[in-house]
Amino acid sequence: MMKLANQMKWVPKKDVALVSCMVDMYSVGTYNAYTDSRLVI
């Protein structure tokens, strides 16, 4: 994980924005899945 963090410095800003956007979408997706499963239970 530390290696990845060090490599991020060399990534162009556009790629960083894309990655952070994907991470946000992933976080929202997992959160929605969690709330949906809670409703089912």
C-alpha cells in the first residue's frame, strides 16, 4: 500500500481526479449495499 501512495505523486492530476472519483463511486456503492442489506435483515 505504501508503494502505491508513493507512486501517486507521479500520476498526472487528471488521473488523480479520475481515481478519486472512482474511489468515491466505490464508497457510495458499498455504503448503499450495506444499507440495503440492513433493510433486508
